[in-house]
Amino acid sequence: MSDLRKASAGRTDPRALAFPGSRGEPLHASNLLMRAFKPAAGEAGVPWAGFHTLRHTCASRLFDEGRNAVQVQRWLGHSDPGFTLRTYVDLLNDEPGEPLKAPRGVSAGCQQRTRHPTAHRSR
């Protein structure tokens, strides 16, 4: 049985904390980091990892799945997609990718710009 199932066995309130502190209160982030996360990260061979590593991993996976900056911003709870882009720009693929396909009826390659016959002309 998993630790989560053991911790929640017999609970009647679905909103109850799965892993409360010693007095039933929510765990403090610093205690969780030092008492649980850091030792687990050390055992996993990534002692440098912290909570932000989890957010960075989440952002990486979302961008890898093809999510856009607004979607990743909403997942991470940022107030602005620009902040998300500035923070995680290193995760974006900087390869040029495949060339865009020309719309139907337009041949591929560079096209000479022509003026639309009804366009207004300067006098």
C-alpha cells in the first residue's frame, strides 16, 4: 500500500491533509524541504534539486508537449505569459523547424508583392 493510501486510510473528510505536521497542522515549506525533499533528492543523486526544480520540470514537459506560453502560464499560476516566457525561454526549441506550407493557390518560395487592384493609391 502506498504512503498516500496509508495516510488517508480511515479519513472521513476528503479535504483533510494527507501529510500533516506532528500536531495536525500544514507542513511548513522550509521543514518539508529540509526534512523530506532534500534527503530524497540526495538519495536520488540530485542534491541540488529544490521546489523550483519541480516547477521547471512541469514547464519543460508542458512546452515539450507543444503547449503555448499562455497555457504554461496558467498551469504555473503566473499573472503574465510574458513573465513565463522570460523565465523559461531556455526551454523553448530554438531550431527553425519545418518551412511553412504555402496557402493553396500560392506557389512555394518567395513571391513578388503585388498591389491589390482595389488598394488606395497615394496622390
